[in-house]
Amino acid sequence: MLQDHAKVMAVFLQAGEVVGRKKLQKIIYIAKKMNIPFSERYKFHMFGPYSEELSLRMEELCNLGFVAETKEDKGNYYQYRYALSSRGEKFLSMYQFDLPDVKPVFESLNEQSARFLELVSTLLYFDELTREEVKEKVQTLKRKQNYTDEDFEQAYTYIQGLKKVIKQ
């Protein structure tokens, strides 16, 4: 059980602070699709792939004091910030787990906007379909996001870049 918690904590160790619950969901999902060994199960949700397991795991990590959660009032919504606490760092230093050192991948994912990661994760979720089928599905399911042809190309190029980094 704690091994799965430690893997999530290692994301913060390698990526630093993550701003946004949606962004965190997408980072873990994309990493999982890149064969980084995460165990969380995902279903398609309003904002793309979503894992209730990850949400619960984050709640547990915050309650244990291993991850610090900061809630910011942005007027019409709340934004959450997550970072590894000193207690979490101490725990990880004593724990062995099988997550590879893929710091460049996590840093790159963390640098992207939540909107872009939503597109990337959605493309990966429907990766058994052709590009045209995926595009049609995304434009239907995510009409409000108004993704352009350029957005799709950037996302596919980004996915190929991640795959190259991981194979090195």
C-alpha cells in the first residue's frame, strides 16, 4: 500500500510543486501511459482521464502530513497547490520503491498548462483510435475547449518527445 503512496510522493520530489488537482491527475496519467509504474486506475471524466484512487491517495498523503496542500481562493474557484513536505522527504529517504528517475519527464509535464495536459491525456486515453477519430471525439467531448489543429499537432509532437526522453 505505501509503495503506491511513495510513488505519488516521488512525483513532487522530481517535479517540485504542482499547481492544480486537474494538472496532478493528468501528470500521473500521462506518466502511467509512458510506462512509468503507477497503479491508479483511470476512467474518462469531464476533464479527461480521472482517478478517484489518486484523489483518495492525495487526501491520505495530506492527512499524514507527507504532502502539503495549499488552497487559494481565486474568486469563483479554488486552486490547490501540492508540494512534498519535510516529513514526506524524510519518509521517502527511508523508503525503497521502483519508480525510475524520470525527473526531466515530470519537470516537463509540470511546466505545461492544465489545458494542454488535458488534451495530451485525452489523446493518450483514446490511443487505440486513429488520429482522425480521436480528433473528432475530442472536438465532440471537449467542444468548450476549442482545441485547434495546431493544438492537436503540438500535443502529438509533445507525446513523441516524452517517449524519446523515456527511452534514453
